[in-house]
Amino acid sequence: MTETIRLLDIRDTALSSDEVLAAIADPTAGGTALFLGTVRNHDHNLAVEELTYEAHPEALKHLRVVAERVCENPAVTALAAVHRTGVLAVGDIAVIVAVAAAHRDVAFAACRQLIDELKAEVPIWKQQRFADGASEWVGAC
């Protein structure tokens, strides 16, 4: 299972889909699914100007638990997940997850499981700053 997990990271530098796809390249895979989460310009009908992501010191450990759970499916051949921290502008990539699998249906399902469980279980939260000067924390414990 550990060799199936090719890249896991939480970093304060720009994320690259090319890096993630290269990490999960696998000749045994018949399908690869990639998800990019980007900063959108609105939330709750308010204009978003920027986000600041923060991660708990043990967030990477929690991410590994999620990744290992996704890799319990033997048809998953490779997995990668990276999440950004720090200040991000509208349009910046905040998270990339990707899964290679024997078949496309497994790749799609595992990729969705990976992003959904990452968002639900990994202690990463964001502060949204709105154009009107207001801000809010999302996902904070």
C-alpha cells in the first residue's frame, strides 16, 4: 500500500498538476482521475478577494490515513494528494488529488473519495476575505 501512495504533501508553494500526474504515472493503470480545487471569486453571495489556508501540525499524518484508506481498493495503483497553505488569490490551486487505477470507474470513485475524505478529516482550514472587508473561518475546529 505504501508504494501505491506516491506523493502526499502540504506546502506553502504553488502546486503543479504536472508534478502530481508524473507521480502517479503507472503502466498498469487503465484510468487516471485528477481533481484541482481552485479559489473561486465568491461564497455566500459575497465577493471573495483571497483565502488563507492553515494546517494543523499533524495534518499530513491525517492525510496519510485518508490516502491509505483509499488505497485499500486493490484496483487503485497510484495515488497523490497535495494541499496548499498560506495566502492564495482567486484562481490559485488550493488542492490537487489524483488516482490511477486499473479501470476508469475505480479511478473516478477513488479520486472523489480522496478529496471528500481529505476535506472532511484533514485538519486544514481557511479564512476567506471578502471584498466588503468581512472575513470568516471555514473548517476551523
